[in-house]
Amino acid sequence: MKMLQTKSSLTIIFSLQLITGVPIIFDRGVDDYYWKLRADLLQSEESIAFGGDLHLDENEICANHILMCAKYKEIDEAFYNQREFLPRANFLTVQKKIEQSDVFKIIQKMPKGALLHAHDVATVSQEYVLWNVTYRPDLYVCDIEGKLKLQFFETPDKYCNWNLLSKLRVNASIENEINKRILNQMSMITDDPARAYSDGDKAWEKFQSLFEFLASFMRYKPVFEDYYYQLLKESYDDKIIYAELRTPLPTLYDLNGNKYKGLDVVTIIKDNVERFIEDHPGFHGVKLIYSKNRRVNKQQLNKYLKIYKQIKQAYPSFVAGFDLVGHEDKGPALKTFAEQLLPETQMQGFFHAGETDWYGLETDENLIDAVLLNAKRIGHGYALPKHPKLMEILKERDIAIELNPISNQVLNLVSDLRNHPASILFAENYPIVVSSDDPGLWGAKGLSYDFYEAFMGIMSRNSDLRALKKLALNSLLYSSISDDEMVKAFRIFEKQWQEFLSEMDEKFQP
Amino acid sequence: MKMLQTKSSLTIIFSLQLITGVPIIFDRGVDDYYWKLRADLLQSEESIAFGGDLHLDENEICANHILMCAKYKEIDEAFYNQREFLPRANFLTVQKKIEQSDVFKIIQKMPKGALLHAHDVATVSQEYVLWNVTYRPDLYVCDIEGKLKLQFFETPDKYCNWNLLSKLRVNASIENEINKRILNQMSMITDDPARAYSDGDKAWEKFQSLFEFLASFMRYKPVFEDYYYQLLKESYDDKIIYAELRTPLPTLYDLNGNKYKGLDVVTIIKDNVERFIEDHPGFHGVKLIYSKNRRVNKQQLNKYLKIYKQIKQAYPSFVAGFDLVGHEDKGPALKTFAEQLLPETQMQGFFHAGETDWYGLETDENLIDAVLLNAKRIGHGYALPKHPKLMEILKERDIAIELNPISNQVLNLVSDLRNHPASILFAENYPIVVSSDDPGLWGAKGLSYDFYEAFMGIMSRNSDLRALKKLALNSLLYSSISDDEMVKAFRIFEKQWQEFLSEMDEKFQP
């Protein structure tokens, strides 16, 4: 890439004018100078933007041409010819159209590194949950005031009018009807999201109800185990080689009346991750971020911190850190727990913070606490660009921001993704990783959809393969992978990357 | 205001950590230190934000208390108690509710300085146009394919089936029906803006049709003259003392078949401004920004530039500068005209630029050309925060940004005003002025509504009277008022400001 040699001349011109007060005078003779200054300015912004510090080799340049042809075509069709621009629309209404995009198809093939912000029980596709999980034996259904509840039993309890789901499904029209209701209760998908979720509160209400519905049958130990396997499989299929999963470590159950909590659940997850790695040696691994709902009191938090210490001690490298999750605007603010979290100097925080449109309110200030509590990464950080001092500190301390475009749109922080404030973070090359948050709840899968939205809707039209590659590189660099493991992870990534370039070379060339 | 003495200690802490790599260690003994750092960070951001450099005197502090009580109450009711937050909603649906807000009522009383970004024939309230202008004699109406056309005639032409409007209105139900249609054709107001203007193109289509409808009867010389007087009256009533109005200098007509163009129109405006000032000595004055629709070719632009030179020569202090207006995304880009505008070193540009959601496209790049063409102020600059280098230059060269919140919302750049990128400009104290663009077309009047939206929806909850005062001060400082005139303008403003403080003291104290 061309070096930016012109910054100084630009600076001189503008400083000169500032000092002398004399406007820059162009005359016909120096029109060329106008175009040079203009090109330099564009170039200087491109060079400091996300990915501007990467250099592409020859093969990458070819792949980039193909990628950018597709990107320009899609964007320019919308800008010049009024074709629908997908990142403008709510993801819930355009998911299928995104799948038709050439840019999306390229992104799907591209290795993406790590999945760093995803909540475990919201990460697998609905199809799997519906067609695999809910078709297992021993699953009972009960209708409470128009809402279904599903749970596995050997013998159902007396608290509800339970029916064996498989029996009901013998009738095809009932099966159809029940499946529709199940899908509706585990998904944000709706024809008219603007009406259904007219504000953030309504979106969050529905969103939280999905977790409640899923909890009772996903906590069945055999399901939970296979679910984790499937989660890694869907990630792996989307060219992800490593994941840091936020988990509340739910209490699991089996048909024999056993309960599994805390450390037991970590062991169960770890065993299944290892089972997956055995089957897929190209997958690097998983770490957990123990994440509990923030709507707790100090006593409850102390209990969680105790559990955290216990699991961290048992599996120091498998457990990466701690987080508080849930609808941040509804509090409590992070500062409420500062004095409890402060002494935990050995505990790595990955705090959700600033997932809000409010400016100057408690949720917004959570960003300050996340930084003061030594967060390694910040979950969402949607409100960050409103905080110039925090932005400075973030850059100095190299704290990564976990950006989840589709989540922010579905949960109604922003409607047109071109208004997502992360555009500014990309313009200034902040340490960003893109993630998917809860893809299973809105019909996404892996990271490709969120990469697409970020690349097409939030970054500049000019952002190219360097920016996509940087997203992947960042996801490994800002992960909790140890230095030793990192070498191995990058070796896997580099191999995948070369395969991707070959595939681009083969499939897309004329 | 407390000075920021703590920046250095913060810097030391964070730099130390950066250098040593040792995380900041807190223990129980230094919890206080956490709260001090936290307060310092908040304070340091407040001090660099818009208005943070102003100091309030005792009377202002009292007024500020009243203002901030109202602001906190309104915001906190929305944040904590799920009450409707007005800047979230489309202005077209909440205008009446805004009028009930105590914050709005205080802003209405506050002197606002100058109106710097408004298009003349879109600036007067609809009530005046409907009940005054369209009830004048000699106004004829004609229905072309369901669209009304209004024009003044002595004897109507043969190109349409003209009817004297006053005759039709003798029938009350016809009057009612026609008035509804007239209002609809001169206003963006609709019950469901999200449906009616589902994207920017649809909003702009309607928007442009309003100008076409207004043009044929507003260009009647007696109406145009009174309209200007009314424009200044409504501004003055909203505590505005000076205006820089964008005008295309439309060709005026009278009943005798005379046409008035270019310089004649400037003279007509100037005469009516003087008539207004005679009646209202507290009003400082007006300057014009000659503004033509950007959808022209180079020859047409040359014609405009010739007219510009002619009117500037005739009225050097009344004519402030030049602009190209209209739907920026539809082009042509500003760069198309760079070589024509470049040699006009004596011409002050006030270019619309970056009024777009698109990032990296031509409209976005207009920002670069506006700066290179030595714009004194930038109209909208909505896309600015995505351009870190341009932002630097803007600050160095002290180029003001004309922010028009309601316009940006109604024309569908942003739906929830909390997502307006100007939050970032406010956070870093960029030279911003708030203006109203085309208030008459969406039921606003003067600057109060836009000040309200900026203060409540775009600035931080913590932004206070200093920020509002700074908006007013900026509007004078970044105007084209000469140094000599400036002293007089500030004298008028200062007097109004003291009256405002007295009124706050009297009316709002218990």
C-alpha cells in the first residue's frame, strides 16, 4: 500500500491558512492541486481506518478484486438505482435476501477466527432445536394461558397438564400447529418487526421470554450436551475455529432426578467440547465466560463470585472470565457492584456495557465502570463514541469492543444499520471484533450474517478484504488464548486462509 | 466551574499501567480511589463537551437549576418509568406533546441568537399560509389529476380549468375539504410517517412536491413580501434576532404581468427586511445565501454564479454567500462543480454536504469538497463523524456545522434522534449551530423545537444551560455578521439574555 507521504503538505497548507488567515487560493493553474489534496485526504482517511494497516499479498489482491466487485455492485445498485439496501432493513425481514448476496457468499467461505460474544443457549439454529431437540422421546408439553412449556420427564409432575409431545404430533395438523407455536416462542422472527417491537422494551420483553421457554427443555442434560456439540458444529461450518461462550451454567437435569450445577456443568461442557475437537481436529477450542443476569442483589453476586472462583480454580485455562448480562437499561448499573468486583483483581471481566441509546444515563456510564474494572473486552459498547476520554483510554489500553450488529438492530437500538455508531470506531481503527450475540433467536447462524452487516452497512463502501481479514485476526488476538496456544490457533487460521484464497481463485475467476 | 486538575493523575495511572503492563490494583483500602477516578473521568468528559467551557454566573446558575430539574424529570420518567421519550418518536407525531414539555417552554423563552440554516419559502408556519395567504383575493385553484394547483391571476390563463378559490369556499363543506387538501400538499404531516416515508427517497419525493405546490402562489409579489415579513415575525417571536436565509431568488409575478428576477428580488427582500426592522428595532437583521438546486449542468451553474456576482456587487453586506441544495444523494456531487467554484475565491460557500446515511459514496465525499472549497459553514454535515481527518481540519479551521435535527428525522436520515451522530460532535465541542431547515413544512416554528430535540435527544442528559447558551452564542459567532455589527448584535442578545434570566427568576421560582 502507498505510504501516506502527503500528510505533512496538507498540514502545512491548512496550518498556513490558520496562521495567516489568508484563504487557500486556487487559480486555474493549480486545479490539479485541488484533486491532489482531495485524493490525499481520502487516502489518509483510508489508511487510518480499520484494516488500513494491513497489506495484501498477490493472491489476496485477486480475492479482494472479486470481493469488491460484488460489494460495489450491490451498494451502487442501491445508491444509484434505488434497489433495496439490505442493511437498511430489519434483519428479520431480509435474512433470505442476504443469503442471495455474492458478498455474503464470499464471507461464508472466509475463515473468521473466533466467536467471542455469544450466549450459549441462544446460539444454535432454530431448525436444530425444533427438528432435533423437540423430537426427542420423553418431551412433554403443557399449555399455560396460551403459552407452551416443554420439559423432559420420565413421569411428568403434577404442576401442569402435561402431554407427551410425540403423541400429540401423531396428528399432522396438530404437529404443524404446535411446531408453529414452538418456533414462535423461541424466535424473534416476525413479519413486521417495527410493529411487534416498536421500542427496545418490547423487543427485550419478547427476547427474555425466549430464554425462559428454552430453559426448561434445554437444561435436559443429553440435550444440553448435544446442543453444545451442535453449537460448535455450526460455528465450525461457518469457518470459526475457536469460541468464548458466555454461559450462566444452568442447572441441568436428567430423567433419574439428578441435578448438575456449577462445576459439574463446566465439566459436562468441557467433555463435550473435547468430544467435538476429537471429531474435528481443525477446531482450536473453547473457553467459557461465566455470565449471570445482572438483576441480582449483592448477596447473589457474592454467590456467583464464589462459583466463579471454584470453576476457575478447577479449570484455569478453560474458564476465561466473568460478565453480568441482561437488559442493561433496566439495571442495576455496573457501579452497584464495583466494590464487590474491585477486589477480584485476578478475575478477568468481559462486561456488557453501553448497550444503550441513552446518553448520560446509568447504562451509558457502565462504560466507565467496565474500563475501571479492567475489562479485557467490552460487550457491545454501543454508546462508546459519545465518550472521547474513554475512547482514548480504550485505545491506550487496547481494550477490544465486541460489536453485534444484528443483535443491536433486532433489539431496537438502531433501525438502519448505516446509523450504527461503530462506523466511527471503524473509521479510526479501534480494536473491534464482530460477533453474533444470540444468532439462533433470529435465524442467523455463525458469524457470516453479522460480518456481512458490518462490512456492507457499518463500514465504508471502500473497506475491503483487509477489513474483513482484520476482523478475523482481531478475534484471535483479543481472545483469551494463551501465547503458546496462539501460535497453534494462527497456524490453523493461516491454513484456512490459504484454502480460502485458492477457493476464491478457482470458483470466482472467469 | 471546577477546573480539571485530575487529568494528569488519570493519565499517569493509565500510562503507568500501559508502560509496566501491571493492571491497576485496587484493594479494599482504596475503594475511594475508584470513585475518585470515576468522578474525574465523568468530569473530564463534561469539561470538554459542548458548553463545558462556559461559566455560569449566579443568576444563570439559578435558571440552570430550574431547567435541569425539568430536564432530569422528563428524561428520567422515560428511562426509569417507561414514559414516552419524545426525541425517540418522529416529530410529526409528537409536536403537540413537545409543546407540553417544561423544557420546551423554557427554551421558547430563551434568546436563541441567529437562524443560520433555513430555506425561505419553507420557513413560515402553515397556519399563516393557509389562513392568510390562501384567503387573499385573486387566488385561483385548479385540479390536475387529483393534485391542486394554486395561482394568483387577474384573468386566469387557459392552461388549466381555474376556479376562483374564494367562490368555491362559499360552501363550507367544500371549504373544509379544499383546506384539507391544501394543508396536505404543503406539509409532511401524516399520522404514520414510518409507512408514508418508509425510506429517504419517499420522504424526499413528498418533500419536493411541497415546494412545487408552494412555488406557484408564493411567488406572487405581495404574498412573497408579506411572507418574508411573517418569517421574520415568527423568528422574532421565538427570540431570534438575526437570520441568514437560503433563497433561490424565485421569479416573482404580479397581476399586471410584471416579472421580478435576480437583483430585483434581492431588493424586494431587502426592502421588506428593512420594513420589519423599522417595526422591530430589537431585530438585528438578515443576510441572504443564494441557493440553487444542485441538479444543474455546468452552464446553468455559470449563470447562477453570474447572478451571484451581480447581487453581491449590488448588496455586498446583504448577500452572504452561495450554496447548492436539494436531495444530495441524487447528485450531482459537489466535486462536479469544483473547477467552477474554485476560482471564486471571493465567494463564501455555505455548502450542504454529507446529508446522508451512505458511507464512502459521493454524498459522503461532498464533505471533503465543502472543506476544500473553503466553506464557512457546512449544511448538515450528518456524515462528518465518520471522517476523523476532516474532523481535525474542521476544528483547526473553525468551520461550523449547521445541525437540523427535525429535518434529519422527517427526511428519514435517522429515526430515533438519540442515534443522531451529532452526539459525538457535542461530546467533543465541535462548532455547532442548531437550525430548523424547513420548519413550516412539518409544523415547527422558529428554533425552539430543534433546540429541544438537540438538547433532549442528541446531547447528554448532563448538558445544561451552558450548552443551550453556547448554541445561541455560536449562532452569532459563526454568522456572517461583520465585526462592527457583531458588537451591536451581542448587545441585543445580552439584553435579551438578562430578560430571560429575570423571567426565569420570576415565573419559575416557588
